[in-house]
Amino acid sequence: MIVLIEYNFIKFFIFFTVIITSQINTSEILRPRGVSISRASLYVPTSNNEFICFDGTLAIPFTAVNDDYCDCRDGSDEPGTSACSNGVFHCTNAGHKSLNIPSSRVNDGICDCCDGSDEYNTNKCVNTCIELGQSARIEAQKRVELYKAGNLKRLELIQHGKQIELDKKERYEQLKRNKLEAEQVKNEKETLKQQAEELETVVLEKYRTNEKELEENEARVEFDKLDSNQNGKIEIEELQTRTKFDVDRNGEVSIEEAKHVLDGNENGLEWQEFLEKSWPKIKPLAMLEDGLFKPPTEEPKEEEEAQQEHDEDEEEEEHNPDDDAENVEEKTSEEEEQKPRVEYDEETQNIINKANEARDEFNSAERAVRDIEIELNELNNYLEKDFGTENEFISLYGECFEFDDEREYIYKLCPFDKALQVSKLSGSETKLGVWSSWGANDSKYTQMFFNHGTSCWNGPQRTTRVFLQCGVENKLVMVTEPNRCEYEFNFITPAICVYDTQNESLNQNDEHDEL
């Protein structure tokens, strides 16, 4: 019984083999050399045993197909020879990827097809399709495993990106509510400030009048003191007797120093002009004389001697008394700011204090609104950015990645921001571009484009194109400059690893092998 079963199985196997072989032989007969299986139906003879050119312009005997003479203008009658310049030869390459080559390469002595079918006249090509196919399948499997691992990380990035977007949107809405409240507080503080300042203005009015009178009294005392001949005018000769106007400390008051005090008037100044033009300049010097202002202590002797030697080496310049006087005025004005001129009564001081508090509170409220507006603007710009169809690229925002060319430069890529070239020698940065857009059409999320970089010498502004590839980590792996001022970065990231787990395939249009 067992022997009978084995015998019947052998008979069935032989019958099946004969059928398959006959079908293969039949397909080979009906498919001329250089024609793919998918196009074999186009090379079936007509009822008149003719072949019609694909462009429909000519019908020739089917025996003229692959006769090494080009009959059809479109080259369709010579798929297996080099007779037609526009012909195409198909390499079946069983066990590896099929290939289409120009018919001009047929029998040219070079093995283009791994199965050697393009060199059928020479028969010198060894069929290497099995070995190449095995290597290709190993590489393909590695690629699949890479995409599988990368896709797992990509799914994590998508989940993380969705959560970040949700948090940002919630923060944005919260800030909008906070802004309304902050603006309301600001308006309230502004009203209180205005009320406090109005009251402050009223109570200070009388002090401003008294302060003005006090200022004029001080100036009048100084005027009478300087007017030594009592002619109602301050003159150059009178100022030259006062050592306090010797601002350069050379032992005498020069005419230029005196003229500076008189605002350049050589004929002297009467009281009203003195009050308006000279008193602001004389006042700090008068304070210095009265001991109300003390100049900084002198430098140590060593520093003074070094400074003197330095000055001797430099070319002498004409001395300007205005500079010395202005320095004294600046120092004295700082002293005046620290020492209030008027002492206010307790009630007035309380009103001033409340006005100051109201101003501080308003300024604080105004800053709070401004800070919220700045954060709102930043969030709005963030939410408007395109981080991919599922926010898979959101984790790259705010990050920077470096590549060392092991020669002169370190390159930096900051996605959605900028690309830089940093000199190892000087540390100087050259901007290779700022974020512009994603790539176009079907390659949108496989390329990043940066433009408006630093201009090249006598050339255009630098630009950078970033090519994204699947990887299990975010890493800048290569930088080239194929054209002057045009840079190309290769960047690997799991964000681009798309793998269809249900169909167990990469999400890409791979060519199918014709096995």
C-alpha cells in the first residue's frame, strides 16, 4: 500500500513537471528576446502572422521581429537587438531585480544584465543573478529591520508630539485668559496712577515755586560774589581771579576757561544772561568749592607715572576746557541726584510715596501684559509650524546636531531654525541658511530647505538642503558642498521610518523583482 502511494506521487510529480516545463517553453517562444513578461502579450502575431508597430504606423511580418533591422520608427520591432537607436532591452535577471537598458548596449562587449542575456552573441558573461539576488535580499532584510525599529521610535515620537501640541494649545488658551485678566489689572493700576499723580502735581506745585526761588537766590549770591567791581556784569578779568575756574589745574585761569564759563561771550554777561547761560556751568564748580562735592581720590603714584609716560609718547593735542568742565558737571549732577534739594512735610511726602507706589504697580502690571504677549506670540509661531502629518518631527524643534568634518569645520543643524559652519581655528560662525520650508510634492517630508545664509565672497547667499533618511537615532552623518555656496546635509531620524505593520512592508514604491 505504501509503495502504491509513493508510485502515484512520483507519477503526479512527473506530470506536474512536464506541464510547468511546457508552459515555460511556450512563454519563452511567445516572448521575443529582450521583452518582459508583462509586455509579452504585445508581441503575439496577428492572424496574418504579422507584427504591428506600437505607434500603429506599420505592419511587418512577425519573422522581422528581432532580425537586427529597424523597421518601426518607435523601435518596437527590435527589443532584443541594437538595430534601433531608440529601442529598449529587458533583462529578466531571474533571481535578482529585472532591468531595462538602452538597446545600444546589446552585444557591446559589456555585461549589463547579471544573467548575461544582453551579450548573447559573445556568451562571455557569467550569470551572477543568484549571488546578487541573495546579497540584495540580505540588504533588503536589514533595511526592513531598520525600518521596523525606527518605526517603533517614530510611533513614540508621534505620541510625544501629540501630547506636546495638546499642552501647547492648552497653555495658549490659558495665556489668552491670563491676558484679559492682566489687561484689566493694568487698566485699574493706570487709573490709580493717574489719580495719585494728579494729587502729587497739586501738592508739589508750591514746592516747585519755592525751589525755583531758592535756585535763583543761590545764583544771585554767586553773581554778586563774582562781580567784584560791582558794575552789574561778570567779565573775563573777574573770572581769571577765581582759581575754581582753573579746571586743568595748571595754576592759572586761561581766557578760554573764562570764556567757557561765560558761554563764549567775550564782553561778559549781565544778571539774566548769567542766570540762564553761566549758572548751570558755575553751579558744580561752586559746590566743589563749598565742599558739597568731592572728586575721586588720585591714582597711586605708579599708575600716575605710567600714565604720564604714556602721555609723553602720544602726540600732544590742544586742550579743551569744555571736557574738564563737563566731567565735573557730570559727577556733581550725580551727587545732586543722590541728595534731594527740598525736604517735604510729612503729608506731602506720603502723597509722593503713594504716587511712586502707584507708578511701580502700573509698571509691573504693564510688564505682566507684555510678558504674556511675548509668550503668546512665541506659542502662536510654534503652533503654526509644520512638524509633519502627525507631529513626528516636533522633537527636533529646539535641538541642534553637529558634524565634524575632521579638517577645518564643525557643522551645526538646528531643524526649523538654522544651519551653521563653525571654524575650528577661530570659532567664527558662518550662517549656511535659515529655516525656509519642507521639500516639495511627494518628497515634502524627506527634505528640509534653508536659505538666506551669509553671502559668499563675490557670490550668492548660502543655502542648505537637508536630506532625511531612516535611522534609529537623530544624527547628522554627512555634509557636502556639491556647488559653490550650496550645501547638502544628510540627517538620519526615526521620524521618517514609515513601516506598514499590517502588510509587513515599507511605505515606498519599490520595484518588484521579476523572478
